[in-house]
Amino acid sequence: MTEEYLYIDKRTIQALEAMRLHFNGLVEAFEQLPDMNTMRRVPIEDALTVIGMTMEGIMNELSDYDWEEVRRDEE
């Protein structure tokens, strides 16, 4: 099985940054909601956790990326 890597270019980085900002806004808005019953709160918290963990994995992949190669590709 081959490992898939995210293709990184300037547009991809901009899209990921926009996703991160919108995700942070979603979390902040969720935290401002009035108290909800457990049946509503827990699924939302779980979904936010999954999205956050997925984004963290992508950001970790970016930190390991060969940025010199990206710069050469953009020239």
C-alpha cells in the first residue's frame, strides 16, 4: 500500500489557513451557545474533535514537508 501525501502549493496553503480560521471560529461560536442537553452537545463536540484531529494531522504533515521543493515548484 502506498502512502498518500498532500500536494502542497501556495493555493493549498491558503485553503488550509482559511479552513483553520473558520474551524477556530466554529469552535468559538459553539462555546458561546447556551447550555444544551447532552444528546445535542456530545455529538457536536465529537464532530469538532474529529475535525480538529484531522486538521492537526495535516498541519503536522506540512511541518515535515520539503519547503525548498515547494519554492522551486512555484518559480
